[in-house]
Amino acid sequence: MSGNFLDVGVSGLLVNQAAINTTSHNIANANTEGYSRQVAQIDTRFPQFIGGNYVGTGAELDTITRIFDVSTALELQANISSSSELDVYLEQASRVNNLIADSSTGLTEGIQQFFSAIQTVADEPSSISARQVLVSQSQLLVGRFQTLSNQLTSQARSINIGIESTAEEITALGQTIADLNIKIAAATGGGLGNPNDLQDQRDRAINNLAELVDIQTIRLDDNTISVFVGSGQSLVVGATANQLISQAKTDDPRSLDLILDSGAGQVPVTETIQGGELGGLLRVNEQIIEPAFNVLGRVALAIQDTVNEQHQLGMDLNNEIGDLFFKDINDQQLMDARVVTDSTNVGTANFSVLIDDTSILNSSNYELRFQAGNYILTDITDNSTVLTFPPPGAVPATIPVASEGFSLILNSGAAVDGDNFAVFPSRNGAADISLEITNPNRIAAALPVNAISSPANTGSGEIAGVSVTDTSTPQFINIPSDLDPPLTFEFINATTFNVRDANTNAVISGPVAGFVPNQENDMLALAGLNFGYEITIAGAPAANDTFTASYNTNGFGDNRNMLLIGDLQQANTMDNNRSNYQQAFGRIVSEVGTRTQEARINSEAANSLLEQVKNRRESISGVNLDEEAAKLIKFEQAYQASAQIIQVARALFQTVIESTR
């Protein structure tokens, strides 16, 4: 009997000691992140049949289990991933928003100051100081474009570094999970019970992984967990972990591709990766950084192109036709940089992009692929096919893409099936802008053509306007700083006139009928002459009245061309002639601001949900110190009582021994 007493007491001592150890372990890890409370499961031993009755034989430790809810764990993973993605997205979007919306760094103020300087020159066209201010403001505008581009480039570079480091962390965590799978499978497979702390370590690693990327997990029968990313690509399967590799895109070295490498093969996963820090970085690059580059570049291209076009129709203080104000947007080097040839191409085709119409140009990037004997141009924003065309018969060849405002130039070579080219019409526009005018005398504020009425005229005819549309015609280039020839419009009667060479008096065209008195008449158009300029006469000229058009020599007080350049500020020269420069830029400011605010709201909501799930997880699996302290007292008392049983058993045994002496 004493032996049975002793055995029961020892069993109670052992199980309560295990319970005390488990409770102490809980208390020690109360503040350990991801720790799951453990419980010692105590069962009764199988009783003995003695004297017609079953007599209890004490207790035994069945198992030590952790309190863990799978559905809550999965919900926690999902919320960690969502919250982390939105936090990263908000941080990066806020940087861009602060950059482009700030008046000290944004573009709106720079454009305004540039056109204010243009207006000052229009007010004082012969003032060298006003012209010098315009040169300075032009340089500042160029500087603003380049600074914004450099800041975006720097941020894009930091995002790439973040993608690279995050991919490395994901690989490392995948290996950690695989190693823990091995240990856990070995422990459970050997009948050694549940390695609770190892499972907590693995769950922490999984949660850390969810912070980096959205994952799907599957628990297998051997107690291992497989982890999948993207659209189901395996990162961890049992004891095997694959590598997530970041590498420069073959058709865009400044962007990264993500590849899942299993050792036996590589699977691209860039397009399917979502959630976590990695998903946030990829999404902000796609939705914020790249559109900002393209809109900024498109505005830069539009300003350069339209100002250059008008400036080249004017005359400077040297009596010379205006030159480029900004760098030519179709400089060959710039054209070549707009197309990136995929490094894996087999063919020799070489393309460049000619900007035809900045008013049509949009903010898209494109893919040009040679497939099944045809080139296919795709807008990668919505994956729509823009143009399909066969290989040109001869090179170089120009392929207009009229709907997009540019042309593809096949400079040389031929493509092979599968060859790919990335087309970026506007991405580099802000980085490439530069000022050509540095000498204030070269600012073409005047128009090169002047028209006057003869003082001897008797009718009411008057010069209503002079316009210049093309200074590359022979009339402007045959004789430098002169019209060849100057013209005289000589009226035969109220509706008919001759166009004469003002130098030789020879009739160039006439008699020309169709003049309508008391309304504006374009004289060269009526005469069927295309000299690159137009003289408009209104009123009612009388017979023998004459009007002369000549080169505007020494017209230094003329501001007509500068006024026309100034008008470009409010002109709808972008977005299919629906927006001016500031409105076009304002759209990206508005869009980035909206996305930033949306991300802020979503981030706050996601963080709130995450806290709720964490609290629910803590209520299920967390350690309650008051509860554990109460358990500790209970188990201590049970332990002491078990020790008392042993003491009683020893006393009885001693009594039996003494009775036999």
C-alpha cells in the first residue's frame, strides 16, 4: 500500500512540477512577440484492480500544447501584409506629393515666373536687362525640370534598393522557415511531442515574411508549412526553400524584375507579387513614380517644342531669324534614348522615336514586339494594341503612330521573331531639357516681317495683321536678314489687286480678284502664294492704293513675337488641345495627392484592423499574468500536497519496517 501511495505521490509531484515549469515558461515569455501560451495537459493514470475495486494510480503528463487558432493566424498574416504595403506606399507617395506640390520645388511657380519674364520682354523688347532676366528665368525653369527629374530618379533608385534588399530578406526568411520545418518534422515524427517553441519561431518567421510580401500558407500532415507567393509560386515546400531574385529588366535597366529561382528553373513573378513592403514598392513605382516621370517629361517636351516653334518665327536684335530657344526635342541623341532594345534580342533592328505632335503625346510607355512577321506596338498602361505593321521595305524608315503623337524610326537592321523593344516617348523629357539661348540679343521678340500703308492712299484700307508661319521658305533664307522679294500690294479697284516685287516692280501675281472690302482679307492666300507669312488687309482700299511688306530691319521695339510666345502659357497645347502646361502638370499633382490621401485613409484603416486582429490573437494565445499567477499558486499547492503524500508513504513504510523488528 505504501508503494502505491508513494507512486501516486511521485506522479503528482512530477505532473505538477511540469505544470509549474510550463506556467513559469508562460510568465517568462509574457512579453515575447508571437509567443503562444502553453498548457500542460494532465490525465489520470490507468487504475489498478484490487480487491474487487479499481484503485487510482495517480496522474501523468499527457502533452504540453500551445493555445493557437489557425484562422486567427491566417487573418493576422493577411492584415500584416496589407498594413505593411499601405505604410510603404504612403511613405513613398508622400515624398512625391511633397516634391511636386511644394511651390519651392514644384513646376507651377517656375512656369509662371518664366512667362512673367516673357511678358517683361514684351513690355520692353529692346531692354537688354529684361532679356537677361528672361535668360535667367529660362535657366531656372530648366533647373526645376532637371531637379524634379533628379529627385524622382533618386527616389526610384532607393525604391530599387528597397526591392533588392526585400527580395534578399524574403529569401532568407524562406530558408529559415524551411530549416524550422525540418526541425519540427523531425521532432513530431520521432514521437517527441509538439515542439511548441519551434512552432512559435516558425510562425514569427511567417509573420515577418508577410510583412514583406503577401503569402499563402498550407499546413501539411507532417506539421510542416509550405509558403507560396504571387499567383501560387512556391517559396517554401517542406524542407526546400527557393530564392527570390531581383535583376534589371532586359528592356529597361532602370527597373527591376523579380524572379523565383528553384535551382531547376526560373519563374518571373513581378506582375503577380502583391502585398507587404515589396508589393507597396512595386505599386508606388507603377502608380506614382513612372507616371510622374512621364507627365513631367511631357510638359517639358511641350514647352520646348511650342516655344521653339514660335521663337523660330521671330527676329532677334541682330536682325536675324530666331533660332532654337530650348534644345531640339528631336535631337538624334534624344530620339535614340527613347527606345531601349531588349538585351536578349537576336535580331539587329535599331529604333528611335521622333516626336511629331506634343499636343497628342500622352503619358504612356509602350512595348514594341516583333511576332509572326509583324511589329506590334502595345500601350503597356492598358495592354491595348496601338499599331501593327509589317517590316518596312527599306531602312531607314519612318512609321507614323499618329494617334500617339510620335513616329517610330527604324534606323537599321531587321528584327527576329520574339525581339522586343521598350518605347519611352516622354520619360526622359524633363532630364533632357536644356537652354540653347544664352545671349539675350538672340531672343527673337520681333516678327521678321513688317507691313505699312502708303501715306498717299485715299481709301480706308489698313493693315489688320501680319503673321509668320514658316521661316524656312526661300523668301526668308535666300538673302540673310531680308525678304526675297519684299512685296507691294497694288489695288486696281476696290476688289482687285496686283502683287509686285517691291524692288523691281515686276508683277508676281495679278490681277487678283476676290478682295472683299470692309472685312479682313489674307492677301497672299488670295494670290495663291505661300511665302511663309501672311499680310491681312481690312477696310476699303481705293484704286491705286498700295501696301508694302518688307523685312523688319532694326525693328527692335517690335514685341509681336514675344506676345505670341507669352500667349502659349494659356494656350491649350496639350492633351489633344484641352490643357495648357500648368493644367497638364496640375493633373499629376492632383492624382498623386488623391492617391496619397487615399493611401493615408486606407493605411489608418488597415492598421486599425491589424490591431484588432493582434488583440484577438492575444486574447486567445497571449499570456495573462494574473491568470498564470493564480495557476502557479494552484500548482504549487498541488506540488506541496504531492510531497506530503510521499512523506506519508515514507512514514507508513517506516512503521511497517519497525513492526517487523
